[in-house]
Amino acid sequence: MLAFLGFLTVVLMLVLILAKKLTPTVALISVPLVTGLIACGFMVTDPENASGQVDFWANVQSISGMVTGASGIGSVAATGVMFLFSILFFGILTDAGTFQPIIEGIIKRMGSDPVLITLGTALLAMCVHLDGSGAVTFLICVPPLVPLYDAIGMKRTTLAATVAMAAGTMNILPWGGPTIRAASALGAGNDPVGFFLPVLPAVVVGLVSVLAFSALLGFREKSRIGSVALAGREYQSAQLSEEEQDLLRPKLFWVNISLIVLAIVCLLFSGFAPAVIFMVFYVLATVINYPNVEQSKARVDAHAQSAIMMCSVLFAAGCFCGIMKGSGMIDAMAKSLVSVMPDSLGRFFPLITGAISMPASLLFDPDSFYYGVLPILAETAKGFGIDPGAVGRAAILGQMTTGFPVSPLSPATFLLVGLSGVELGEHQKKTIPFAFALTIIMLLVAVLTGGVSL
């Protein structure tokens, strides 16, 4: 019953968001609160309670700890701080006109061909995601590209989908979170590189497929916008108001570019938390560009709506994750998925695991899947003579890799849609088919090359 309630929670939340009946913030808070109250009030028993009776009030009160604890808001607090100050940092640099010459330079060299733009977007995201951090990738790639896509007339959902595909596929690398978790859960934690190498050919094919899908999106955009119009189109700077003109700091262009470069270097190599880095660089950007107190306050006010809106979604996601984990619904869902699989399918466990791995990102956070579901799947497959490592390698081809930039359980998803300025439902509708196709392509290649043995 607890598993059913868990699946109902996820499905109901996704339906409400995709159907635009509720905003993501409201859905992420209200749905798990209702089902969490049901689960904790009537289904969850205290293991120390010898009578086995449900302590209704004590269990209901425990929801507060689930929401605010380490598995809930605590898990996204640092990301929320980073998100807040990153919005302010990039917002100030945008107000100062920092990205305008960059956009003009890119368009001048690349023209206005959407195919080249989407390919360039994918390559940029691949390079940046070498550090394995989705949040960093989205923060570096998306803000400078949004004005470019707007200038050409391309959809922002195309930007979000392209970056998501590239970052998701790169997330399979051995220093990425999913691969490390899978290797650890299967007893290969000391050698994640060795665990990963058998699927390297599949990942390479996956990255090539990302470029192919990105080009396809570019061709679609080109067809929609019209090649005739594109052929003679030149970038026209937006007409700025007098107030916006006063905010421009053309003489500080290279100073601001240096701030961006230094921020990126610090994000990738300093070892400092991203939240701390953006707090520091927000202060530097403010002091350098708008040292006047009134101007500084005005810049915060100008970007407050966007920051509050997206941070609220982020913390709502923490509420959702905390209740799902704390109530036991995640664990129950994991056990039920394993129990319904017939023994006759044991030989195909790796193939089945790989096929469901990307959609499973919508139901399970990486810890629950790799430390809860994967060991059970691997042990079951072992009884049929299947290498447990094959099950793990099949899983990393989708679960919180290609699937992480569309999962409501990933704070980075909300960062991506927030920076792109698109709705979660629109992003998922466009990106999920490509993400699933990437997983299937890599899975087939892995089977053919022996990376995933049956």
C-alpha cells in the first residue's frame, strides 16, 4: 500500500504539472504533503513500538523533520543559495551589457544558422560538464545563450533540451555521481574507472547521437523560422530605454569578462562550494559595476522576482524529496518494482534495467535507486548467472544520467528550466523522448560491444 501511495504521489504530481493544473511549486509541496500525511498517519509504524500500533500524532509531527531535514530542504539549501546569488551575479552582468558584444561576435562568425547554434550549444555543454556538475554546467552555458536564442527567434525549449542531452550523457563519466554510486553499491567502489570502461564505446556513440539530435533540433528551428528570412537576417540590438542605457558599463567589459572567467575557474578547480563562489562574485560584480548603494539595491529589486520564484521551486523540490524518503514511500516503491518481475526474465535483467533506467529518474533519486534498487536487481540477476556489473553498467546509461536534467527529483532540473525561462512541463515534453532514445541507443551499443552482457 505504501508503494502504491508513492507511485500515486509521483504520477499525480507529474500529471498536475504537465497538464498545467498546478505550478511546480504548489504541486511539489501539496501532493507529497497530502500523501505523506496519509502514509505517516495510517501506515508507518515505529519499529521501537512493541505493540505495532501506529502513533498517529507522533508520525504526523515527523513530517516536519522530513521536510526540513538532510533529505529534504537540507539537501537543496546550498543549491538554493547558489541559485539566488548566481541569478543576481549574471543579472548584474547582463544589466551592464557584458553579454551583448559576445552575442554579436558569435552571430557574426557563425551567422544565424540554428543548426550551427545548436551544435555549438551541445559541444559547449559537453566541455563544461567535464567536472560532472549539472548545476555548474547550466549556470555557465545557459545565461549567455538565452539572448542569442532570443535574437535568432529560436525556442528556449530547444536550448534547454540541447544542454540537457549533452550534460546528461556526459554525466556517465566515471567521476560522475551515478557511476560512483553504482560502482560502490556493487562492490566496485575502489575502481569506478574500471567499472565504466566497458561502456565507453557506448558513451562515445551516445555523445555522437547528442550532436545528431542537436542538429535535428536545429533543422527544425531553421524550418520553423524560415531559411529565406535567416539568410539576410542580421542581429539587431534591442532598443534600450534611457534607464537601461544608464546601466550599461562598456568600459568595464573586460573586467566583467574576467569576473566570469574567474568564477568559472573557481567553480571547476577551487574546491570551494558554488554557493560561496557566487556570493563572493556577486559582491565583486556589484561593487565594480554599481557601487552606489541605491543602484545596488535597485539591481537586487530588478531580479528579485525571478530569484524568489525559482528558489521557491527548488525548496519545494526539497520538501517533495524529504517526504518521499522519510515516509518510506521510496523504499517501498523500490521493493515493489523488483517483486513484480517474473523469474523467467532473469536473463534479461541488464537489458530491462537499462530500458527502465531513464524513466526511473522520474521516480527515484540516485541514492534510492543505486543503493536501494540496484543491489536487489543485481543480486537477482546473479542468481541467473548474470554479471551484477552488467546490471550496474546498464543502469548508468539512463538513471540520473540522461534522466537527471528532466527529473523532478533533481534540483539541477529546476535550475535548468529557471535559467532557460521555460516551464518544467514544456521542457519534459521536448527532452524526455530524446533522453530516452539516447539511453536505448547506448544500451544497444553496450550489448553489441559486450559492455552489458546478457
